[in-house]
Amino acid sequence: MSGTSLKIVVMTAWILAAAAPASAQTLAQSLAQAAPPAAKPEMMESCPGLVADRSPFGAALRRVALNADQVRISYIGHSTFLLESPQLVRVATDYNDYVKPPVLPDIATMNHAHSTHYTDRPDPGIKYVLRGWAKDEKPARIDVQFKDVRVRNVPTNIRSWGGGTERHGNSIFIFEMANLCIAHLGHLHHTLTQAQLNEIGRVDVVMVPVDGTLTLDMEGMVEVLRSLKAPLMIPMHYYSAYTLDRFLARVRQDWNVEIAEVPSVLVSKTSLPSKPKVLVLPGR
């Protein structure tokens, strides 16, 4: 590993659990995206972008103390990450009924594009359920502080089911913890205005959807990443090894790429790469 490579830390609490294979009928149903309210998952269960149903997260994670400057980022699958702060606040991104962390988060953020990005039935034990889309045509405006974690959002538009535009249907969530700013782009469908970039501010880590079709096209997403200038970029929202490899082949023209062996990484200000890097956390 090079001197600038981010240190990958194996979470010893992961316990392997075998998942039953899905039937062909289930796979076909999972691939379909029906119109609301009967929306289905966007991906086939066998794709690396969806790991919850067959993941190694079969047992609850122990709360393991972090240093005051560390954040643990774990890729659960699709667009869902589990973030853990030094005070062990747990945040689940794009919390939904299909891809869930194996532990109950303190904070759950959601976006409105598809049913794999939100749920109408969040666990009642979650302290803060943050819905990142407009209500009564008013954009969601979120700024929540819980212990050592601040969560805020920047609204963006998405394509509607009928092919139009759902104004403020998505949020870029920004998580501030351990002196880091971590941005989750959600189901981003367009490049960012200067006003949005100013509102987002400095970003240390960004989770970026890389499918190139259902979200923003590949060149548009590269433009977004260039604008954000985050030292660490973590891909998400891909449906196959081919989709991920296509994105990585493109971004290798601009940045270094590292493939991690485990789905979890410890990040701190001092461990950020000196040159911007794409870090792939495995989805299986």
C-alpha cells in the first residue's frame, strides 16, 4: 500500500451469515421499477450494489470506541452507508426497506427517487428520521445536531415518474463529525450550481452514485466531483461489476483508484489522501 493510501481497518465485529438464494421470479420482480405506490427495488438481488440480503452483517455490530478525530464509514449496499462518530452516533444514509444496516441507527436520512432510497415505515426506535424531499412544494430544510454529529442538507431536483421534474425531490446530505465534512449525493440527477456548491461548502469525503443512467450521466458526475474537490470519493449505486468498472475506467483518467478488501474504513483529517482518490468499498 502506498504512503498516501488510506488505512483500511477490518471491523472485527462483522460475522459472516449465509443468505438464501433468491428465486428467478424474485430476481425479476426486484429488477422492475413500477410506478408509485407499488415501487419495486431498482436492482437485482445478485448485483454487487445490493448486499443487505446476503451480507456478512448477520449479527449486530458492537459499539467500538473511536479516537476523537475518527469516523467509521461502512458500505451496507446500494446507497446505504453506516457512519459512526467518535461518540458512536450511528447514521444510516438512504434508509429503506430493502437495504438496511444490521444495527438500529440514531439518525436515518432518506431521498425520494425510488423505494430503495426511503421507507414510509421507519423503525420507531430511530431518534431522527430525516426526509430529504419537498413537502407542500417547500424544499426540505434540515439542520440537526445530535451529540457530536451535525446533519444538514442541500435540496436538488430529480426526474419524476412521469418524465418531468420533481422539484427538491432529492437532498445532498452533509454530515459534520470529527472535524470532517462527509457528503452523500443521494439520487443526484443534475450538475450543481455555484449557489449549491457554496451551500455545500468544503467536502472531505463524498459518496457518489456511479450507475450513469438512473442518476446523472458519467461525464456529468465527473464534473460534480471536480467541482466538489473532495480528497476521498466513494462509489455507490451501481448494479453490476461492469457498471462499476466502467466508472472506474473513466475516473482513472483524473484520479487514483484504490479497491478495498473490506467494506469499512476509518477516516480522519490526518488520514485523508494527499491527492484526491476514489476508494471502492466492496459490496459483497
